[in-house]
Amino acid sequence: MRALELTQEDEKVRVFSDSKYSIDCSTSWYKAWEKNDWKKQNGEPVLNQDLIKRIRALIKERDDAGFQTLFQWVKGHSTNAGNSAADRLAVAGARKK
């Protein structure tokens, strides 16, 4: 979400993530959840739907402007330098109070 908030609306963006869950929530699963009033198949509310809705709104803004938002999965805890750097930043941010 933050990556999309910080990116210019008028450029193509590729978001790299080691979370298939986050990518699927933002690119495919949301469609069924919207149709089902943001409930899962078992009737429970979708977790983190506020974040997913915000990500979808940002993607829609970009789509409406004619610019692509792509998501690419990368293997976590591997030799991917960008993923390792993102991990370090996330840990440091989580430790700040």
C-alpha cells in the first residue's frame, strides 16, 4: 500500500513482494470478497479488508489514468538483495515505538 501511495500515478509500477497471500488478496481474491460483502466463504469477515480496499482504490486510480500496476512474487529469505533490504527495513520499522 505504501509503495503505491508514494508512487506517481502516471507511471508504470512493479511491486515486488515475498507474500503470495498479499499479492493474491490485492489482485484476485478481492473480487469474490467484494461480491460477498467482504466475507470469506465460511461467513467470517475478511481480515485486513481496510488495507486491501485502500490498495484496490490506489490501483483503480492508476488504472483509470491508464497506467499499469504489476505485482511480482520473489522468494523470501533468499539471495534477492531487494527482498533482504526490505526485510531489514521492515524489522527496523517494527522495532520503532
